[in-house]
Amino acid sequence: MNETRDPSIVFAIGLARVLLSILVVYAFLATLITASAQQSISAGLKDVNNEDGKLVTYSQAYLAYKKSDLLKKTRDQAWREHDAERRAMEKARSLRAGLEPAISAESDAFFSFRDRLRSQALCEFSPTASKLQDWETVQSCELKPRDQKIWDGLVARPPNFKQVMENASRAEAAYYEAKSSVERSKEALDEADKQGQWALQVARKFGDFDLLRGSWMAAGGLFEGFPPATLQILLAFMSGAFGALIAQILIVYPENQLGLTKGEGFEARIGLGGMVAVCVYIILGSGAVLLGDSSSLEGDANVMTFAGVGVLAGMFSDRVAAWLSERANFFFEARGKSGADDEEAAEPNPHLPSKPLEKRART
């Protein structure tokens, strides 16, 4: 008598299996897309040398690619600082230029008055004194009432000569400080460019990853940091799980001619398909050691080879299990036979003398 399941439990199990199926398909596609892009990048790196002049490996290139992102940020920051310093310098230059009319007007008025006092020998002016020192000299002199009136008018002018010169001095200092900052920021910008010459050159090979980072189909570049060998193992597992999922779907067809084995465990079949595919990947990668011939998955094999083998292994996991059993029999029987041959070769022959006969000396 068949037990009747609660419809809510049946619905929950069905929903969970649908979500699992979607997750398997998505993970398989994301892994396959990333592996394909990785293979394309690896092919482009075959003519690239590292900083030591040797051929660059994928891992070295990827680290340089990640470093290039940091270098780009550093360079962008250096450029922003350089641009800000340059704007500050232009502002200081404009301020200094804006003071020129006032400097000219106040200088003409003050120098005319100073020259008048100098001609009358009323004040002692030093020939090496600065313009502001001449102003201080006039301020400390005892002037005639008429000259004092003119002087008071010069002091009361907004701004007077002294204030204009002080403002000009501050503007000049600000300009040269800003100019020095611009030069320092330019040096930092050049150093940032110089540091990342090789890294930026390598980073251009990773344009596919720049596109994948913005694609939800590739999981936003989630798998891009995996080394090729590691990603191939992950691709083998996801291919096997994907193949097992396809087998579960094809089984429902009443007249399928694929010879697929029916099973009750939906989730277990998917997990088994992934593990069997990894086993097949390892066996094929071992080459002649386990296969007895030169057939193997070479390091430069197309990722579609790994994916195709994995999908088939997941779909026909029962047949693959039998094939793995044959490989195991071949390997261990060969090992056992080799060991027996070694023991037989090491066993002494009782029909032969234990020591070689010595030749008789000639008489």
C-alpha cells in the first residue's frame, strides 16, 4: 500500500529540486564561461615575458592584473592630487596677477613721495633697503606738516602701499608653494606610471575578465581567481552534475533510447555525477600510467573537452563506474604481475651453481 505524502511536503521537495537544478545549471555555465575566458587569456600570454625575461605563467600574470587595478587607483589618485594642486597654482597666479594694478598705483604714489624726501635729505634711506624698509623709514621720520599731510593720505589709502606689498608677498609665496606641490604631484604621477609599466601591459590581456565582472552569467567574475588546474577540476565536477541533471530529465521520456539507469535519489544522482566526472578527469589526466596507452587530457586541451567528458560521465555514471572498474583491474593486475615477475627474477635457479666456476690455470 503506497503512503500518501502531504501535498505541502511534495511541493517543498519539488521546489527545492527546481532551485537545485537552477543552481547547478547556473554554476556550470558560470564555470564554463570563466574557463573559456581563462583559456583565451592563457593563449594570449604565450608571447609575454615577465620582468626577468622568462615566459610568464598564468598565476604571475593574474597577480600582475590584480596589481594593475591597484596601480590604476593609485595613478587616478595621483592624477586627482596633481590636478587639484595645478588648480591651486592657477588660483594663486590669478590672485598675484590681480594685485598688479594696485601694486603699480601705490608704488608710483609712494616712490614719488620717497624720492621727494630723499631729495630734501629729510630721511636717511639705505641704498640696499627693500621697498617695505623704505616705507618703515618714512614712517619713523620727523616730517614737515605739509609732508606729514601727504604721508597720512598715503597711509589712509585702502589698501596702502604696505598692505598691497604684503598681500603681493603672500600671493607670491602661495604661488611658489602651489608650484612646488604641482611638481611633487607630477613626480608621484610619473612614478605611478613607471611602476606599473609591465603590470599594465599584462592587464591588457585580461580584457575578457573586465567584461565578465559586469556579467551576472559569469557570477560577476567569482571564479576568475582560480588557477587553470583548479578551475578545470571545478569545471569537471560541475559538468558531471550538469550531465546527471540532464539524465534525470531525459529519464522521464517513456521511449528514450539512451539506456539511462533510473534511480530514486535525485540529489544523490547529481552529486554522484559530479564526483564520477572528477574521477574520470583524474584518470584521463594520468595518461599511460592508468590507461595503458598515450591517451590523456593534455594541459593545453580545450575546456570544451573537459566539459564534454564531464557531461558524459555525469549522464552515464553507471557505465563510467564500470569503465573505472576496468581501469582499476588493469592497473592493479599489471602491478601485481610486475611484482610477481620481479620476485621470480630474484629467486635463484637451483639448477645453476651458486658461484661461477673458476677457470683452471694453464699448466
